[in-house]
Amino acid sequence: MDDIIANHSLYIDQEFEGFINNFCSTTGADFPQGRLGNYLGSWYEGYLYCLLIGLNTNSRNYLGYTKNKKHQKMSVWSPKNINQYKYCIARVMAREDINTELKLNSRDNIQNNFISTENLLSKVRDICEQFSLGGVHYLKQLYDNDPSIFDDQLALKTIYENSIPK
Amino acid sequence: MAIFIKKIELNNWFGYFGPYENNVFEFSNGVNIVVAPNDTGKSKLHNAFRWMLTDNVILKNNLNKYELLNIDLNTINHILNHESSALLKNQDTVTIGVRIYFEETNSRGESLNRIITKEVLCKKDVNRITIATPKTSVQRIELGNIRTAPETFDELKTKIIRPNLLDFFLVQGESLEHLTPLKGEKLRTTINNLVSLNILDKKSDISIKLASNIFSLRQDIEKRESINNTAASENVLKKTTLENEITEITESELPQLNNFKEIFGNTIEEFRGQAEISRKNQALLKIIDNYNLDIKKLEGAIDNSYKYLVDNYINNEFWLSKITDNKKDKKTLTDFKENLRDFSAKRGTELNDTLSEKERKMLYALERDQPSPAILTQMIVDDTCYICANNLSADSKRYMEEKLIPFFRKELNKDDIELNKYVELNEIYLKLDGYLNKYDSFEYDFLQSKINSIVLNESNKRDIENKKDDFIKENGVLSKDDVELVSLTTYDRAKSDLSMIVMKIELLEDDLSSKISDLATVNSNMRASNMESKDSVKLNKARNLETFGTEIKNVLLDIKKQMYEDFAMDLEKISNKKFQAFSKDNERFTSQKIKVDFSLNHDNQPDFEIKVIDQFGNNLQQGGGASQALRQLSVIFGLIEKAGGNVNFPFIADAPTSNMSHTLSEHFFNYQLENSENQNILITKELWDDKKNTLNEIGERILTKVENIENAKMISIVSKKGNNKRVNILNLNN
């Protein structure tokens, strides 16, 4: 399973790269001084953050990317990162609706649709992408309403906290 | 009495090469002007006089400043004639020498002619010159014959110019200021020597001593008279001691302390205003410092909290998971796993049609708990059911061996596609469940408390910053300099010193009053014991004498003061007359005046200070310069005139007008030619034209005058052609 996940390529929408740079580095550039709780050091962390936001707010973008996809395959997954990704997958697969969507809710469905772990995880990855993109849209909306939303030192935590369903 | 220098002869002295007879300056009894260009031996001539009279020579040091030096191994190379020095072979010797011929006349018309000589033997030792101790000799001229004189060199030397007047009669223009002092003890001594005021000084001193002696005498008599009466003698002793102590306090200790009190009082007054501002500023700065300290503390706390968050949540873990409650997700995943078991169990019961309904139910139940064949085998070996913990019956064992174990073995067959799917899915769920568990620690509250503390600290910090800003707005921006503006230490120290001195004064005054009252008691005791009546005639006389002595002392002091004041006024008048004469027609000096200040110091000694003031009375303190030189010369001639006929010493001056303009120089020489009663030897270059190598216009005018005045003489020194080490001495007016 780890090998399969390690072969996953995760994408962000190039259209949104400029916006994402408000709270996350997409180029691996230096960490801006004085930013801790309102900036993520790598594109990958940004992807996961958006994914979790998408899951919390149930924002899912089925339409996919608006312009060009831009992907960045992890050349070497650090144990920390792969564990975080697996955590996210667990969060996705622990949803009733996803369980139904993946047709794992009955014997017949499993018999007819489950092909292999790789196949299943590929589908899950697509779902992750849709939620992550949904998360980006959600954040963009917040930002459009209030351009100073990322200024606060603990902005990412606050936004995340607010996104958790009560 | 008058002294006239008749002749000076120089032997290998600086530029003067050769024996005495080659280098002879003959002087007339009046004004002699020696005129020559630079570097021909003017100052060396002056130095010859100086060496004879003071043992020193004036040479320029490395810093081009004039300095008084002795003839020693360092200076000999300058002093020994260079040509003579060059001629010396190793171990050769040569003599440096000066010889002065002078005449002393007295009021009865008698005269004495003396010759004094001073020589130094120099020896070439490889490449340096060593010197022997100077040798002196004296001779007299009687009826044209030279004989040994009865006096010593030192006696005769002091006859030419009295030692304490040397600074006034042997002067060097460019060193006037520091060689001829116009204040201090040297001036006082000079004045006393010139005008004999010291006789009065001595008398006054004697009267002071006398008064003090009479005082002791009276005490002695008192003591002696009461020797037979122990009580009385004790009283006398007590009285004497008390009197001495009271005198000590009133005349020495108290005035001293009061003086300090005044000094510290002045310091406090001077610094009070600034010190108050400083102290206020200090207090204000302290408040700002406290604000800064509080802000720093809060910043430290905030930084620590951030560091904790970064280290523990952002860098090391997936911090978002820490603030998400995973319980629901974990339960859902477990439910999904349960579903898989359910599916699997149902599938298991369908596999064997031969099972009864009861057996199916049991298998379904077992299937859900997934006992493996190995465990079932072990249960048979142990003869125990792991589920209900009862012993197994023989029937049960047989059932397990024959039906259950083969069934499960068959189920685990890899070819069972449906079961394999469940197993694979189960594995996924197991793993994912593991990751949810991995980030299970839901620490939201703890994290939140950390963050709350940051928020609180940030807000407190902002509050303090606002307070600080308000404070600065209200009180202005202050710096450490505002506090350091005045030395608080000086002020505080003066204050504490003052309070200590005031305390000491109080104590001393208490002491004094108690002593005075003690003395009164002693006196009354003495009166009571009829000591007064017992006083002898001697004692009464001594007492009268004591009063008289004190009166004399005071009167003499008054007279002395009055005389010195008169003298100062006279000197001021005469010096100003000279000053105006020297600076005749010169606008620059018409507004200036010489001021002679006089006061008696604490030892009742006179102190003089002579200065130049402008028309507003301001002191013109200029080092060097024409007015300085004029002042110095005016005072010198003022003093000489004031001394009258007492001091007919020759006035020997090198470059007396060195700082003055040509006009002033001309005035000076004219004035001296017309007015001087002493012999003058004035050495100058101001009358020489260097380019034409002859007298300049002023020189010519002065020469004309010299020719018309009896006893005046003008001498020139000219370098011999082609050899500037040798000089010719020419008498211009002969």
C-alpha cells in the first residue's frame, strides 16, 4: 500500500497558484521571515491543508481543474509526509458517502467493483483531488471577502478550526 | 654704585673662532646697540653673558622652542666652535671660554676694575667631545697691571647683576614671558629687592613674632605665678589650654570649614536647577525602562510559546490532526471492518449446504470472531473452550476435528476470490485505522491554552506599548543624555559633603561655646580665688605688653599694606608712562593700560600681578605678541626707574623688540638712547637689512643719533667673506 501511495502524483490548479502563494510556498522557496502559523513551507502541505478544509466543509469540486494542471510528484516521500497523506486518505475513506461511492457498502458491490487496492486508492486519490480543489475554492471565497485573512499569525489554525462542522 | 661692562672676550664660543683676542666686544658706558643679521652670533653673545652670570645658555630644543640648558655632553657640540672642533684630532684638547672686564664705581668717585673668566676644557675622544668641569678665575687691573683679585668668581659675578634681578636685567626677547614673570613669588622678591620694602616686611614679621612671644611669655608668667597654688595652677593650665583650643577653632578650623561650606554651597546653587531636571528625567526614564522591561518579558513569553508550538506541532507532527476529533472517523472505519466480517461470515455459511440451521448459526457466530484452525487445534489439545472456558466434551472435540477445522482450512484457500477481496479490503482498513490511531492524541484544549496565552500576552503587550506611547507623548522623548546633562554625582556629593560640613561646624560651634563657657567659669573661679589680686606686677606688665604688641602688629600690617598699595599705584603709573612712550603714536595701544594688582595673602605676604587691560577693564591675556613684550619692557623699566639710583646694573637684552613692528622698535631704541641712565647692551637684528647686508633705514637713523650722543655705541657683527664660521666685529660709529 505504501508503494502505491508513493507513486501517486498530486496536482494543484495552476490557475490558483498565485492565490495559494498567499499561505503556502509552491516553489520550495525560502520560508518568509516572521511567518509561522500563517504559512506552509511546501506545496505538498498546502495540498493536504486544502484537502482537509475541503473535507471539513464538504467542499468538493467535481468539475476538476479550470485551466492547466500542475503536478509535483514527490521525488522522495518523507515518512512524515506519507503518514500525513495516509491520515488524509483515512479521513476520506471513513466517510459513509465515500464508502457508498466506492461501492464498498454491500457484498454485491464489493464482489462486482473491488478490483484491487491500487485501483481503489487511485479512485480515492481522485476524490482527494476534488476535495482539495474544493478546499481551495472555499479558501479563495474567504480571501475574496477578507483579503487580510492570512495576515494573522495563527490564521491557518483559525480557518481550519472554523471549518470543522459543529 | 654703578657697574659698567667694559669688554667681553670669547674663546671658541659658538661661531667665534680662535682665542680671546680675536673676538673682543668693547662697550661704552651708555647705550650699546649690537646689530647683526641672523646667524652671525647675536644670541651667542647674549648666551656668553648668560653663561657667566647664571651657568645656563638658551638654546632651541627639538620643538623649536627656547629652553634653558647647561653646558654638557649633549649641548657641547652646539657650543664649541665648529671650525675648532673640526681641527681636533683624537685626544686633542681645546678650551671654550668667556672673559668679562667690568668696572664698579661708587658715589665717592672710586672705581674697581675686575676681570672674570670662565673656561671649559674639551677633549676629542674618538668621535665625540668630552668636557671637564668649568674653571673660573678672577683678576684685577691696578694702574694698568693685571693682578690676582681678592674676591671669588661668585662674589664678582653677583656684583655685575644681583642674582634676584637677573630676570629683569638679563632678558631675552623671545623668552620674555616665561623668564620675566609678572606675578607670583619671584616678582614679589624682585620688587622687595629693588625698592627695599622688605625692610618693612621684616619689621612687620618681627612685630608678629614679638606679639606671639609676648603671648607665650604672659602664659609662662601666669603659669609660674600660680605654681604654688595647685588649684590655681590647674586653672591656669586649663585656661591656657582652653585659650589655645579656642584660638585654634576660631582662627583655623572654623574658617576652613566655613570656606568649604561656601564652596559646596556655591556648587549646589550652580547645579541645583539642572540637577532637579536630571532627577526628574531619571525618574521618567526609569518608568520607560520598566515599560520596556515588561514588554521584553511578554515578548520572551510569546516567543517561548511560539517556539513550543513550532517545535511540537508544526515541525514534528501533523498539527492539524491534533485539533481534529477523530473518534467519529475511527468508529466509522471500525464499522466498515465489521461489515466485512459480516459479509465474510454470511458467505461462509453459504458454502456448505449440508449444515443444519443450528450449525450455520454457530458457524456464523464463530466466523465473526474468526477463530483460526490453529487455535481450534490448540483448544482440542488443551481440552478447553477458549470462549466459554469449559472443558470440551468428546462429542465437541470430534465435531471440531471433523467439521470445523477442515471448513476453516478450506476457507483460507487462496482461490477463494470473494474472501480474498475481503481480506485485502480489511488490510486497507486496518492500516488506515492505524493512521487515525497514530494521530489519535486529541490535544486541542492544551494547544488552545498555549495559543490563548499567546493571545493574552500579545494583548497585554499592546496595552503596555500603548501606555508607554501615551507616556512618551505626555512627557516627550527622553534620552540617557537628558539625565547625564549635569553631573548628578557632583550635585549629590556636594550636598552630602555640605551636610557633613554643616554638622561638623555645628559640633565645632557647640564645642566652641562650651569651651568659651568653660573659660568663663575658669576665669570667674580664678577671680573668686583672688588670683587677680595675687597677680604680680610682672604679670600685669606682661598683659599690658601683650595688648601693646598686638596693636603694634596691626598698625605695622596696616602701614605695610598701605605702602605696598602706594608702591603698586606708583609702579602702575610709571609703567604706563613707559608703555605709552614705547607705543607712541600707535593707535592699537592707546586704549590699553598696564594694571598692577596688589593684595596681602593669608601669610600677610604681598602678592602682585601685572596685566594689560583694555578701556573696559578686561584682562588681555595674550601670550607673546607686541603688547606682551611692551608690557614686559615697560614694567622692567618702570621697576628700574622706581628703584632710582639704587640699581645701576647693566641692562643686557637680546632681541628686546623681537615681536614689535619697526616703528615700535625705533621708538624703543630712541627712548633708550635719550632716557636710559644705566649701561645698555641691546642686541638686535631689527636695524639690519638682510638683502643689502647693511643697516636698514631705521638703523641708519639710529646710527646718526648714536653718533650724536656721548657714550652711545653701535657695533655690528659681520660674517667673514667665504667663511661664515668666522665673524668680524665692527664699531660702526668709530
